[in-house]
Amino acid sequence: MLKKITVITLALALSACANTDALEENITTLTNKVDALSAQVADLEAQQQSTAADAQAAKAAAEQAAEDAKAANERIDNVVASYKK
């Protein structure tokens, strides 16, 4: 995306050398778009990190639940074994 913007900017610079006001306006527009895209990328990176942290927490909770279930099953097995005749 950044390469395309650079190529467009260079093409505008070469084709519009006589009209510097329009060129400056185009560069400003492109700069604003790049800034907006950079902000979006930063937001997406933050969301991805948050999602990764949530996934890790869910994994840890699932592992703990599995361990708790295994321990509960062992206790139940021991109780049942003690009541056998």
C-alpha cells in the first residue's frame, strides 16, 4: 500500500511540476491517508495483542478446568471404591 502511494506521489510530482499548489494538495491528501492507515494498523495491532492475551487466558482456564475435573473424577472413583462390598 505504501509503495502504491509513493509511486502515485512520484507520478504526480513528475506530471504536475508546473502546478505546485495542486501537487502540495495531493501530497497532503496522501499524507493524511497514510497517517489514517498507520493509526488503523496500530489499532489492529492493539486488538490482536488483546485477543492473543484473551486466548491465552482462556487456554489457561480450560487447562485448569480439565485438571479440576480429573481431580474430581479421582475423588469420586475413590469414594465409589470404598463402598464396594
